[in-house]
Amino acid sequence: MRKITVSDLQLGMYVTELDRPWLESPFPFQGFPVESQEQLVTLQKTCEYVYIDEGREHTATTPSSRPRTVSRGATQPVTVTQARTDLTGLGWRGRDSFRHDMRKVLATRGKLHRHVQRLLSDVRFGRSADTREARLLTMEMVDEATGNPAAALWLTNLETKHEYTASHCLNVCILSIVFGMHLGLSKDSIIELALGALLHDIGKMRTPVSILDKPGLLTEDEFDIVKKHPVDGFNILRKHKEVSEKCLEIVQLHHERISGQGYPFGLKGEEIPVHVRIVAIADVYDDITSNRVYHEGIPAHTGLNMMFHWAPRDFGEDMMQEFIRCIGIYPIGSLVELNKGILGIVMSTNPASRLRPIVMLIRDAEGKPYERRPLVNLARTTPGGGEPKWSIKRVVDPREFGIDLGRIAELEAGV
Ligand SMILES: [Fe+2]
């Protein structure tokens, strides 16, 4: 590996490392050959120096065409050559279409949310869980979220107020659907994935509320009790014919980690099926980025960075990288501050330029709401090809500015 300044970089060279975190660049982290003039110019604009692998010049294949195998468990490796990279298209089809999508997804999310709240409370009070209705509504959600992923992802950022568990289950369900779709899973697989994700924490209804809602750290004994929820969940659901083997695996194994340090069985690497790992990533991501009784949520891009560092131990680097490619560094629905204190909401991811998505402006520099909520494409350069006019300064917590993202979603949807 040799360090060179970007002015010495040439077509055909194989770049293995940049002088900055790869998350802050549009390039894949596993290395790539410089294949076009455009790539060369982008590298020269982004970095001062890079590291190259002289042994790989001329022989490299492009990252997008190199098959990446993600383990589906011991029996079925799945090759993710078809992983979707066009989340801009997926995330953005125009304002009218987005508003229409938002109306449909809001309605489906509302129905599913009410059902999950009832289902969880039924289990808490010893009644049987209506998994038949859960399956039907999940199938509806799969239709909506695969048809309108941007609108569905938007709704995973809503403030959950006093209620956490049902919203968490719903968010993990939506994130898993969109991630499964990104990985190219079939619709049938996505339905099992989504139902497993929705029900993954059902066993927590057997955990005492005093432990679940305890602010601060748990004692070792309390944590041992929490660790029972995957097996409790499995036992609650195993006689339900609507709940498949794959769903049960998700419920029982979503705290397993590839290093073998997870629970309840300490499974390792490929012993953990890919549908379980999808839900594990969605679960941790939603957990650390949401406000809970025991912690304040952290901004999405900080959470993704942390999870990327945990990935070799917990989820696998390939899977984690795909998740980041799927939802973007500034996920759809995040509230961001732009130049001059203007606030906006991320509307679409931009794989070619991760730091420059499409943003809907909601408050001007004086803090006044924009009536028509204009859209700006942060990647658009100024006339004459100069630097783009807008950029993101930071991700902000909606509560800091008293902003209700749910209300804005309703206004956008016109409901
Ligand atoms: Fe869990």
C-alpha cells in the first residue's frame, strides 16, 4: 500500500483508503479502482491524499459488479450482486408522488400501530396474541413500504412520546422491510422478515415493567431477567400457525452477535441467519437513535458510525455497510440544520454524494416556518459549476426547536 497525493492519482489505480472517513465520501469503504475521469476529479476534490494498492492495478473489478456474499446461515449463502444502489430513485419520485405515498403509508402505519399496541397489551395481561391480524396488516405494510420506501422511512423518525415499545416494533419492521428490499430479498422473504421484526420483542411483555422502564443502568440480576425475552417470545409464539420458522428465528436470535458474545445461545458468524442479522441491525439502530427512558437518542449519523465500528464483532462489516448504503448517512426524515440556521427535513438519500441529499426547508434563518416548504437539492452546483449553495451543518433534535415531525408529515400528506 502506497500513500500518494491526489494530483498523482491516475486512471486504473486501485484506491484502498482515503485520508478521511469513508462515510464522508461517496466511495465504497472496501476499496475501488479509479475507472473514470469523473471519479478522478471527485477524488481530487474530496481528498488531499489516498492510499493505493499497486498489486491490484488493471485487474480490479468495480465494487458494484463484485459479488458480495452475505451469509444466510449455514445452508443458503445469498449473493448480493443485486443490492439496490438507486435509493435516490427509490427515495424520490417528485413532490406529488411523495405526498400521495405519505397519505397511504400514514394510514397503514396507524392501523398497524394500534394493532401492535393491543397485541402487546394482550400478551402483557395473559391473553392470546392476535397474530393472524398482525400478519395481514404486516403484508399491507410490506406492500406500502416496498412501494413507497421514502415515505415509510420518514415515519420511523416520529417522536414516540410516552409510548416506546409499539413504535420501536413498528420502526424495526419498516427498517427491516426497506433493508430486505435493498438486499434484493423476495417479497415472500420480506413478509416473514417484517412479521418477525414486528414481533421481535414480544417476550418483553413478560419482563417486569419496573425493569423495562428503569432509568439508568440495570444490575446484573436485572439484565439476566431482560435476557430471557428472546426465549419468552419464542414460547409465546411457537404454537401460532401464522408465525413461520423464520419469524421464530428472528424472535429467538435477534440478540445473537457474530462474535459469539450475544444471547441466548452465543451463536457465531454464519450460524446466525441473514434475516436475523437484518433485524438485529434495524433493532440496534432504532434503539440507539430513539429517546428512551434510560437514554437520549443520538443523531442517526453518529449511531451509524458507532455501529460501523461494532460491525466486525456484532453484525458483519458487509451487512453494516449495506445498511448504511440503504438508509444513507442522513436518513430520510432526519431534521437537519443548513447554512444560516435554516432547518429542513431530509427527503431522499443520494448514494453518489452521501452528504448532499434532497431537503425540504421548514424554517427560515429567522426561525419562521416556510409556508410552502420548498425543496432544495444539496448536490446541485451553482450556475457555472461552483460549489453547491447549501450544505448540512448538523443533525438536530426536533425537540430542541419544538418541531413535531408527525404533524409535518400530516401537513405534507394533507391529512
Ligand atoms: Fe430484544
